[in-house]
Amino acid sequence: MNTYYDLLQRMKTYGTFIYTGDRELDLTLLTEEIRSLKLSGLFSTQEFSQAMAIIMEEKSKL
């Protein structure tokens, strides 16, 4: 997982499709979903860190 697109594709494997038309809201919802996956043990610590870094990078672009 290196890009926002990669992250969205990874989320699709869990049946999660996030698109509201508002990029900031999409990032917020994505953050919550990733935290849920981490708590349930479906995301490793490394995957979680990568995902959060991607989200932070995308937020900085806004």
C-alpha cells in the first residue's frame, strides 16, 4: 500500500466502499474504518501505520 488508490483497493477487499463526493469526509470515514479493522485484528500494525500515513498525506493536500 503506497498510494491513496492502493488503500481504497485494499478497503474493497473488506467490502468497504467510501465515496461521498467530499474528500475531507471520505478521509474521516476511511480513518474510522481503518481503526475498526485494526481493533478487530484484520489490519496489522504495519498496515495501520501505512494507511494512516497515506491519509495524513492526503489531508495535507487539501
